[in-house]
Amino acid sequence: MNLLVVEDDPAIGEPLRSGLEREGFDVHLVANGADALAAPAADLVLLDLGLPDLDGREVCRRLRSRSAVPIIVVSARGEEIDRVLLLELGADDYVVKPFGFRELVARIRAVLRRVGGEVEGPADSRVQLGPLTLDQRTREVIYAGADVSLTPKEYELLVELASDPGAVLTREHLIDSVWDEHWWGSTKTLDVHMASLRKKLAPELIETVRGVGFRLVELDGGG
């Protein structure tokens, strides 16, 4: 899936690009409306309204006038009138800043499913790593043959770790992905959730890399 991300703030755009690429998307990042209109065709456009050259609503209108590409608008404005206008201009969905990365990915996949651009079948939704099974469609977790009940944040942390077994994920990456880049709370909440995950699964399953982050120990028998 090719995504066109239109975002003029590099502090948001670059982390967003790297996060979406980790989710398996090919991302083309541009910083203004003119480049967005000149960009190659994409499967979905993530369009920030606050652009330096053209009003984001005008970019949305022009994109829609020439293509049926799905458009998700990102706006700092949450008033109802903005939402109505955007939908009338042809946007398929909208996300109001600040937003969580997981919410954004879920919205992207939901829009792609609606237009037939991405359909996650059973093979895509189920991850098998030795004794650990994750079903991302049902959010079911099984470890060593037993169902494991996780909180939403515990589940999202486990999905992040399982996306690249053996790789060390930094504390910053985990907080940005599972909470979001605007999280201002204590990072101790990450340690609390990791301790709970270890207790519910197995202490040796998640390894702490001191001063860096965490990794899911590579499990034998993964499929």
C-alpha cells in the first residue's frame, strides 16, 4: 500500500513516516500542497490542513476532483462545522490532533478496507511465535495453550514487540506508538505495563535492554 503523507512539520512527518513504514506501508512524504498535487498516485492520502502554501481544504477538493483516492484529513480543529465541510469536500475520514498512532493506523486500514484497497485475511491477522499466538482481528492472545487477558495498552505493547521479534525497541518508540508522541506522563507507566505483561505471559519472554528499551525474545517454532 502506497501512502501519500502531507505534513509540513518535520517533527511530526518524519516519525509518522517511519512508524507507518514499520506497519508495512510505502510512504511518500511531502511538506506542502503543491507537492501533494504533483505527487505520484497513491492508495491513500493523509492530509494535514495546516499547509504553508495552499489551504488543506483546497488540496482536498482538487485531489477529489481528479481522483477517487481515499483521503484522511488531519486537523487541529475539532469543531463540527470543519468536519462537515471536510466530508462534503470529499474526505473519507478525519483525525483531530493530537491523536494516537494506533488510532491513526486503525483508521487508515478501516478506510482501505471500505474501498477495497486492503483486506486483511486470516493469514494476515494471526501471528504465531512459538507458544505465543496473536490474532489482530479478534485481539485474542494465547500463550502456551492458555487464553491471556490483556488490557488494551498491554495488548498494543505486545503487538509492537511481536512485530519484530528479537529487535530492541526503544522506550521512546514504544511510548510514541502505544500512547502517542504527545504523551507527557511519566515513562514509568511503560515499566508498569511491561511488568504486567511479563507476569501474565512469562518473565523470560520480554527482555529489558538497560538504557535502551525492550525486546521480545525470539521464540522457537514461530510461523
